[in-house]
Amino acid sequence: MDTISLLALLLTLSAGFSILNHHTFRLPVTIGVLIFSLLASLLVMILNPLIPAYDLQALPRSVLGAINLPRPF
């Protein structure tokens, strides 16, 4: 996954979490996005042992493992 795809994925998730925050909690944007991202992470961690046939953590592992960011030095 290249840098542009990773940025597009993060911006899309952030916009979706911001819309959910606006319609449900009406917290400040930064706090709402943080809470929804924590809830999404907890949901993946809780559902992973309950569904043993499908590894829910495989996609985040593959995305994080495929990041090809340029080295600063």
C-alpha cells in the first residue's frame, strides 16, 4: 500500500467517524473521532476471539505491514 492509498483510507475513516459523531454524541470533532476510533479498535479486539473462522486482525496487520513510507534519512 502506498502513501496516497493510506492517506485516503485514513481520511475516509476520519470523515465517517466525524459524521457519526455529529449525528450521535455531538462532541468536539477531535474527541469524537478519537472515541469512535477507540470503539472500532475495541470492537475488532472483542469480535476476533468470538469468530474463530475469520481473522479480523489480518486486514489491519496486512495494511500496516505493507506500508511503504519513504525514509527521512
